[in-house]
Amino acid sequence: MNFDNPYVTRSRMVSRLLGWLVKYRVPIVVFATTRLGLFILVCLSLMSLPVREGEGLWRVFPDNTFLDGWFRWDAGWYNSIVEHGYSNLPKPENGQRDTTFWPLYPVTVRTVKLVVGNPFVAAFMVSNIAFLVSLILLFRITKRRYGADIGTKVVMLISIWPFSFYFSAYYTEALYLLACVAAFYFGENRRWALAGLCAAAAGATRLLGCLSMVGLTLLYLEQIQFKVKGIRSDFCWIFLGLIGPLGFVLFLWLEFGEPFVFYWGRNVPGWAAGVSMASLFNDIGDLFWGRIAMTEINILFGLLGLAMVIFTWRKVGIAYSVWAIIGLLAAFFNYVGLGRYVAPIFPVFISGAILLSTEGRFLAWAFLSTLLLALFSIMYSHWYWVT
């Protein structure tokens, strides 16, 4: 048989592709159904319900309701960085700066823009493709560790999380999730150089991304049963994770002379100004007294995620649990966006899959979560504040 024949080669490629699609049909089907459902929902809502209007409430595709609803709020900041780079200039009205946004996501969008031409279309592609790949890798990890049933539930739970619409929006969530999941995926396979590079990618996407090094360290120690004598030179690859955050700090220092502006620059009106532990406890008090707004809802989902991981930490494993708990606790320092910040911390959904072991529990949560996801997606697309 002539294997150089292009028809034979094409046939083998199609066969491999079909085999790959069958092997990962669960995450692919979950992605396709949940994303398509959200896209149709947002599209129909924009066609039938009025969108908020006013100063600063811009619309990129007012005549394209399929795409328009996915570019709101911080999408403007990211797109400005994609189009013009960083300026570090504070807005006159509130002092907000673009240097509080980390670089890997806008850099990735800018790269894809070179191919597709439009930065918003590029961002939509980056977010959704990153989310799909994340689900595939997450399914592989969880299926191997906990079985196919848990693996299926995990990808379903993360896809219908009430704030999971951010995985398709012009936000960092999907790329950050991919970097974190890939870091643990390569760590599970003891490919520590790639795990370290993915940790660096996480650290270049968000400040808390550097915490993935803690999870990788614990995963390494788990694999050698916490025997110090078992540590080999490949352990050093984990420290590649420092490249991401240190690279951004170095850039800010050389470009603007302010290496930590990404942190202190958030303490302005509209962002982290006024957010403190005292205000957190006040808002938790409002939650218990039934005075519930979006801030309290975000806190509720943050507490829910933290409780689930703590409750199941033995079953989830030390590496995943400790990384998730530290990440969740750190997210409480800017608790007004907790619902969104929980979304990429995937051990939360492993815990959820373990706790929702019976069909009745799982279906009850899936029903409630899907309803909230629909509500929050419509709110976001109509310029209502969600996180």
C-alpha cells in the first residue's frame, strides 16, 4: 500500500479525528450544548429586551445579536490593551489604569487578531476554544483519578456554574482555566517542564496564577509519597511558574517605573476601593439578614465553593484542595467578584461532583444552577452588573 498517497493520508487523518471526537465526546457535547444554549439565549434576549443605555455603555455589534452580548464591562479595557498596548494613564474620573490587567490574554487575542482581523471576534474565539480544551483536559484528569461518572459531572458542573458565561466573554476566565488545568494535567503525567510553563502562563494571566506552583509542588510530593529523598532535579521545573508574574513586574518597572502598579492601582473607585475585611463581614451580615444584592450573591457562591472543597478535601486530594482553598481565600480580598473568581478553580467542581453523588441531588443543583446562569447571562449582556 502506498502511504504517500494523499488520499490514504487524508483517510488516516479523518479516522484519527473521528477517534478523538469519540474518545472525548463527553466534554465536546457538554461544551457544544451549554455554549450553544447560552448563545441562543443571549441572542434572543437582545432581540426582545431593551439594553441599558447611557454614558460608557457601548455596543460593538448592535446589529449582530449573536455576538454583541459577549463584550461588556472589562472587555473595553482588554480591547484597548490589544489595540494600543499599555498606557498606565489613570482615568480622570476614577483613577482606573489599564496596568491592573495582566498581559497574556490580550497578547493571545492580539495574536489571533492577526489572522481574523477583528479583535472582538478574536477574543470570542480565544475564550471559547480555551474553554473547550480546558474541559477536555479536565475530563481526562478527573476520569483517570475518580472515574468516568465523576469526570462527566465535573465538566457539566463547571459548564453550568451560574457565572460560567464569563468563559465565553471577552475576559480572562477561559484562558486562566486552561493554564491551570494544563499545569495539573502535565503534572499528573510527570511532565514537569510543561507543567511549569503552564504555571507561568497562569501567572501571566492573573496575579493568583502564581499559586498554581503551590499545587504543583504538593502534587509532586504526593507522587513521591512526601519522601524528601525522592525529590529529583525535575522538581526545579516547577519554578518556571515564576516567569509569568516576574516578567510582568519587570515590564511595568522598565516601561513605567512602577513595578507593582497592578496591585495598588486597583484601590480606586469602581474596583477595590472600600473593599476590606470589615466591609466583607458587613456584607455577610446582610446576607444572613436577607438583604441580598449581587455583592451578597457573589459572597454566597464564594462561601459555597470554599465549604465544598474543605468538606471533601480528603477525597479530592491534598494538592488540588490546598491550591483551591488558598486561591478562594485570596479571592475574598476582592470579594465583589467572587462568583467569577470561583469559576476557574476547578477543584470546587470536583468537590461538587463528589457531593452530588445521587441523581436527585445532581439534577436539583443542575436545574437551579442553569436558571441562575441564564439570568446572569442576560443581565451581563444587557449591561447590568453581575460581578
